[in-house]
Amino acid sequence: MNWTFPWNLGLHAAMSCVLFLLAGCMRPPAHHDQGKIAERKAVAFLSREVPAWSRENGCFSCHNNGDAARALFAASAKGHHIEDSALADTLRWLTQPERWDDNKGDPGFSDKRLANLQFAAALGAAIESGHVADRNPLRIAARRVAADQGSDGGWTIDAQSMAGSPATYGSVLATHMALGMLEASGSEPTAAAKAVRWLENAKPMNVLEAAALVMRFARATNHATLAKMEQSLAMIRRAQGNEGGWGPFPDTPAEPFDTAVVLLALAEVRSLDKVEAMIAGGRRFLISEQNADGSWPATTRPRGGESYAQQLSTTGWATLALLKTRP
């Protein structure tokens, strides 16, 4: 009896099973697919909203054209296609920092120091992503930001609040952001040195401040700043909620903004013990909180308020966090 045909058939079936199992092993995990979907939805939302504000209101918003635009520049750098029309008006505005003082709007609802920071950070992201080649506007923006520095070396914004918000940052996050853009500009070394000393002396009073200090000192080499980073990271470890996210303080409900800033901090130290699992939990929380239109609910102080400005900045930060912490 000739067993060649059954043997070949059995071998073919066995190889098919092996290939099927390998394909299953190589398939990206479901949460990775969800992250991609969340990114695409967020980019679509921001691509609509970023240009809408200036066209409808005749002025530029530090939330739409600052925080939210910064997320679109980062998304572009990560491979998302962004239509030129979504960023054209913003780019014209950001590359003329000498005009930022002429921006219209209600002065009772804006802080020029924070607006300078948000616009400058977006300009830096535009340069980093290749949308702007000329670095001179960044140096002009750096002078504006440096002029807002307090005599103690920090940027004191919303000092009365127990924790910063997407529309106010708080002094520690604001100072970290200011220092980052001064370093990116390669100018204003005296202001940068004062900011470093201010942050070295800062004590984290809430999760947002702890996250900013982890971002700043993630690669610390001296004992004092390394200890500050580890102290801040310990607070973040304790404060992660069962749902995977973070609120402004340990044992407070998780919020998208606080979670996003923490994720950006953890991305800087993701090789440390158990940090990858913390990142995975934070990503799951952010993805679960995303609205159907691609935005995130506004993080407000106190909790539960409604604010378009806070929502745009919250969505910008959440998008940045997902992009930065891709598996």
C-alpha cells in the first residue's frame, strides 16, 4: 500500500497548524489596536478644532493653537497624515512671536505668561516635526518666555490652586515646560540656569508636580536630583488608581489630564521596574475615557466642570501621551 499521499497530507495539515499558531502569536495585541484607533480619532477631532477657533473668533487660542496644535505636530512626526489646512493658520501665527501681544481676546480669561509658554511649546514641536525650518522665531519666543520668569527662577502660574489644570499648568509644570523650550532654543542660558535651580528646590505637593519633576530629572546624575526623581516616582506609584489612571492626589478619582502628564513622565523612565505595567494601565484608562468624537472630557478644578478650553488642552495632552507611550 502506498502511504505517500496520506503522509504528505498529514505534513501539510501540520504545517498549516503551525503557521496558523504563529500568525496568532504575531498578531498585535488588542490594546495596541485600540491605541491606534484612539490616536486616529483624536487626530481627526483636533484637525477639525485647531483651525476652527481662529476662523470663527478672529484670534488665536493658546488651547487650540497651542496645546492642541502641539499634539498635531507630534502626531505628524509619528506618521499621521495631517492636512495642510488644519495647521496653516496656526503656523503663520506661531512663526510671528512678535505679534503674540496683539492677539485679541478677553484679558480676564487669559494669562499671557501661560499663552507664551503654550505657543512657544507648539512652535518648538512644529520645528521638531519639520513643519518649520527657521529657528529664529523660537529664539524670539524664548526671549518672551524668559521675560515672564519670576525673580526666584520659576514661572508662578495659578499659585492659589492646590493642583494645576490643563488651562493653568501650575508652577512646577509651567517651569518645566519653560525650561524645555529655552533649552530647545539654545538661548537665554541665564534664565535656564535659574529655572534648573528652582526645579531642584521644588517639592512635589501633588501628582502633577511629581510627574513634571520625573520628566525633568529622569536622567539625573547627581545624588540630590536623582533622589528627587525617585521621590516623585514613588508618589506616582502610590497614586495609580484601580482603573489605571491618576488624579491630582493619591486616593482622588483619575482624570485624563493628570493621567496624560504622568504617562509622559513614565515614558522617560519606562525601563525601570514595573513602569511598563503602570504605563499599560494608564493607557487603558485614557482609551476608555475617550469620547466618541475623539476628544476627552475636560479635566477641571474642581472636578466635573465644563470648559471648551480645558477640553481642547486635555485632548491635546492625552493625544501626546498616547503617541509617546506606544507599545
